[in-house]
Amino acid sequence: MFAWIRRLVRQLGMRRLFFDLWYLQRPPWDTGISPPELLAFLEEHPPGRALDLGCGTGTNVITMAQRGWDVVGVDFARRAIRKAERKAREAGVSACFRVADVSQPLPVTGPFDLILDMGCYHSLPPEARRGYQENVRRLLAPGGTYMLYAFLANGSGPGPSGIREEELADFAPLELVRRQYGTERGLRPSAWFVLRKPAVQEAP
């Protein structure tokens, strides 16, 4: 087995354990509140199909389902998915949840009009990001929107918790249509990025 594959397996295994342990309690990122950026998008667009990558305990999946969207939530932390399923039942909404690794081909059927990521991609090791990008390209509908909230990386290279804006070019043919910078709790540089897949794909 190639060394980088062994390294990736170790990294993903440790990440899975880390997140499963966090969900024994309530991790700091699990606020239970959908962000205003998502709410504004839902107000401006008719319901369609949505995919939440790294959905955690399902807060945003439930918010979208309550507004008429057909939603699939994916997370590799089994404990998070169990909590998400329970929350959806308690909220009286229908949603689909899958335990899966976003860096591997996902067991879901596209296309999706909206793909949402609040803090998943930026935590992936560099070797895992290519598979994630391919999932987004494959599953997003022509004319669909990809909304990404991420920490910004320190320095010139992608860190374990951060991205460089230049990385967004790796999602081509998706095009960046909007960015909004901010900070996490006033400390960490972060941003919302909105990308769109061209409605008409050019012939290869």
C-alpha cells in the first residue's frame, strides 16, 4: 500500500474516533441554530433537493426539510447520525441520513440543487479533499449551488482546519459567485463561499 494511502487511513480513523467522542456530549460547533446565510438562501429559492455534507446532529437538515426541501444528511460520526435521526423524528420531518465518509464516493443519488457544508471540508486532510471535490462536482445539479462555510488556513498551505481561497479553483467547473468574510467567535478568520455549477456543461 502506498505510504500516502496508509497515512490517509490513519488520519481518517483518528478523525472518526475524535468526532465520535465529541458527540458523547455536545461539541462546540453543534449550536442547534441554522445560520442566517442558509435561511436567506431558503427564502430566495423554491424547495428542491439538498445535501448536507458533515451534517452533524441534523440541525440544518431539519431546517431545510421544514421548508419543503428533500434533504439528505451525511456524516461519518455514527453517534451524530443517530442523534440527527432522533431530532428529525421529534421535529416531525422526513429526512434521509447516511453514515459515510465525504472523501469517498457517497452512497447517495443526485443531482442536488443545493449542497451545504458548514465546517466539514476545512477539517479534511489534504489527501482527502480530492475525493470530496469529486463528490460535489458529481452530485450538484447543473445550475445548482454549493454553500461552503470554512476557516481560512494560516500560512501558504492547507492546514488540518482551514482552506486557502485558491483551493476553490479545484471545484471547477463550479464558479465562485459570492464570498463573505468573518471570524469565528471573533478569533479565527472564516468565510462563506457560494459556488454555482454552470447550467449548461461544455462538451469535452
